Amino acid sequence: MGNMHVGLSRLNSQLSRHELSRYIGVVLFFLSLLTYWGYVSIRFGLDNPPWSVGDEPSYDSIGWELSQGNGFSEQMNDPEFRTPYEQAAKRNSEFPQLSDVPNGPTTIRAPLFPLVIAATDLLFGRQFWAVRLVNILAVSATCGLVTYTLYRLAGVIPALWGAFLFVVVDFHTRLYARAIMSEAIASLLVAVMVLSLFKFARSTRKRWLVVAALMFGLSILSRNIFVLWLPGMIILLFWLQWRKPRAAFASILLFTAVTMLVVSPWMIRNCIVLKSFKPMGTQGLTQLAAGYSDIAWEHQGVWQNLDRYNFFDSVTTPAMTSLEKELAKSAYSRKKAFQWIRENPLKTLALVPLKIYHEFRPYSWSDAVIYLLAISGLFSLRKTVEGKILIGLVLINMFAVTVTWSVSGRFLVPLLFITHVAAAMGMWNLFLGMERIFYSAHEDN
């Protein structure tokens, strides 16, 4: 018994020194790819349409319109687009009917994922299997990067535990591997960005900073909320080089410039089509009242669909174009949100911890296990530069939640890499700590 702790550490060291262990990330990428591919195919069907309400058909419609040369627009009344949804509704009486309201050009959605859908539609025609395969590849690549990072930080055994938590325990990875949503790609982009920041922090080589900035820019193009990370990213970069202020400011300028180079075409497009200075489009402003209003207060900062409350009925008419409606909604929501903030300063402050609570609290037993282990892992890594970067990014995401709204954990999905690296480290330290206790008890006896 006395050799148990030593044996586990020694076993981990021996396995980690093996020549093949350096390829563990690649191996786990392929294993997870086969797992997710089989799971989605058998459980749901790789080419079945998504549920016909919510974000999925919206992304699908924009991607289809792009592939047909109709620009970045949403048209639910296109017959060819509607066919698979209508066929699914005939097969399943519980499948809701797809909306047939024609929309038109839009600035609400971020562009990267619709462009991916458009590429698959151009290559393979009207389908769902190809875009699902892209998401499966993205989630599997994130798993591979998690195991690679854990191998570099602690060895083979923590890397294997990390893969187990990622693929088997965390249902989010399976959900977003099959969903026609942007989270899978965003998770991979964040993973590569974090690894690049690790490399930059250790070497201060600018090429890693450029890669991190490219990934951050693409992250903004995948999900609009990432633009709110920019102030925090600037602070994080300054902290990484605070002993060399000139180098820190140069890094900040380079990072910001590369990020803007990536996102500026999309920003310019939005300003042109809206004929207004709204570089990130209208989504954030349109939903601002969902984070600051009596509705937000009633639901403790958890996002609600304002349309269900007829919130915009007084400012939109059927005669308006899609872009006119977006502008009217964004202006009205912004006005009402700021009015509510002025009239309810104490409630506004009280919403901050409520939003954080509802976003970061566990919603299942697997969430509880992973989050508790992740907290332990972040604590154990707190004195390392990697740990400080991970903690900093969690705080940055927390800030983004506080100034917007909670979506009951969905804003945490792009942080899968961070969560699972931390959780596996927490699990590894838990096992080592238990062995130390058993070893001490054995020695006392």
C-alpha cells in the first residue's frame, strides 16, 4: 500500500516517456471522431433535419441562401429549403411546422457558421450530414487538443481521464456534435487560441500571438458575444508581459490589429446594409432588453424570447423590410433597456450575480461533477502561467455574461477546452490526494 502513490506517479511517468504517447492527441481525436459519428448516426440520423424551431433552421436557411447566391439572408419560404422539414413533419406528428414567413437580408447572425453550411451545400447539395460531420470533426479535434494539452501538463493518465470526461461524461459534447449550431466550431477556435496563448506566454514569439489573434477574430465571426471579450483580452495580454510595458503594448496593438483585420469585412458589410454604424449587426442591441427589463428581472437574468411577450409589436409593421425591422427593434430595445437601467439601478446591480449564477450553475449531475473538478483543477494550476490564462479567460467570459444575459450554460460551451483541461487536472490531483491519505494512514498503522 505504501508504494501505491509512488506507483501511480511512476506509472504515469513511464507511460508518458513512451515514444507513442506523444501521439495521444491524434489517437483520441480519431477515437472520439468514430464515437461521435456513430452516436449521431445511430441515435438521431446524420442527415435528418434539426427541430424546426429555434436557431438551427435560421442558420440552415442563411447557409442555403448563401449557397444559392442570394446573399446573407434568411428565407423560410424557399420550397427546396423547406422540403426536408416538411417531410420530417409528415413522418412525425410531433415535429413542428417550419415558419413560412419570408424574411430577407439579416445582420443578426454571425457569419462563420452559415458560410460553413453554404460550403457544404455547394459541395453536396441540400443536406445535413456534411455540416454535422464538420461539427463532429470540430468537437473531436477539441477533444484531441484537450488530451494533448493534458499530456504536456501532467502525462498520459490525466490525458486519458480528460478524454473520458469529455466524451462520456459531458453530454454537451454529444449535443453540439449533432446540433446545427455554431458552438462546436467556436469551441475548437477557442481551444487553438488558448494553446497559442500558452505558447506565446512561454516563448513571447509573435507568431503565436498572431495565431491567437486569428483564432479570436474567427471566434467573433462564429459567435457575436466574443466581441465583448476584447477588453479582457487586452488586459490579459498586458498581464502576460507587465514587466516589459513596451513589449506588452506592442503585443496588444498586434493582437488588436490582426483581430480587426479578420472581422472588419463583416463589420463594414453590416454598416453598409444597415446604413448605420452598427459594425456587429443588430443582435446584441435587439436583445439588450432581454438582459435589462422587468422580463429580465422576473427571470433572474436568464434570456427570454422578447417576441413571445409581444415586446416589439408597437415598432414593427408587416410592410417593413427585414432590415427595417431589425433597425426598429434594436433601437427600441436599446432605448427600453437603458431606460430600465436608469430607473432600476439596484436591480441592475442585483442582476449581475444572478446572471453569473444561472450561467455557471450545474444543470445536471455531469455538470456538477465536471464543474467541481474544474474548480479544483484551476486552483491547482493557479500558480502556473497556463492556469492564470485559463482563469483569466473564465473571468473574461463571466464579464460577457454579466453585461448581456444568461442562457443557462450555453455561453460556457465554447469554453469546453478550458473546462475539461481543468477538470482532468482536478481529477488527477484528487486521486493523488486520496493516495497520499491512504499512504499516511498506512504509515501510521
